[in-house]
Amino acid sequence: QVQLVESGGGLVQPGGSLRLSCAASGSIFSIYAMGWYRQAPGKQRELVARITGGGNTNYADSVKGRFAISRDNAKNTMYLQMNSLKPEDPAVYYCNLVKVVGGMFWGQGTQVTVSS
């Protein structure tokens, strides 16, 4: 099993920044990819950013140039640096981990609110 714990969400003004963290524990080997997803009220969960086991990254068009995903293998932690936050960014942000064999796992989510 894999446990994922997000942190770092909160309230920020438009144009501000937040850094989300996702601490992974358990059977964290043979990872295909890790990613951040978000879900706003009344909307489907969507991919925000993803980083593969080989370090390749991809981003949703809506966050390109503003968000950056990274990973610290020594700390078993993934990050999402969010800059220039916009009113359309608020959502619950979820950490996701996909193993080569053995399934997909989700964190409990962390709320991001953008408001002046």
C-alpha cells in the first residue's frame, strides 16, 4: 500500500504563490508517475501536472508557465510550486501516484483558495 499526504494549501490573494507538498510512504517503488490533480466544485477532477519516474513533466495548458512540479526522491516528497495564482485556480488539489504494477493511489486533498 501507498500513503500520500498533501500539505501547503491555504488562502492566497490573486497573483500570489503557494507550494504544495505530497509526502509518500509505504510501498513507494516501481513508480510510473506522480501527479497533481484538482477538482473545483461542480467540475470533474483534472490533471494539473505530472512527473514520470524518469523525471519527464507535463502540465495542463492552464497552468503552463505558472506552476512547476518537482520531486525530492531522498525525502519521498513531490511538490507543486504555484505562482501567479488566478481566480480560476481554487480547488481541492490531490496528489496521485501510479505504480508500474500495483495500482493508483490518491491523497486526501488540500484546499487552495484564491481571493482578495
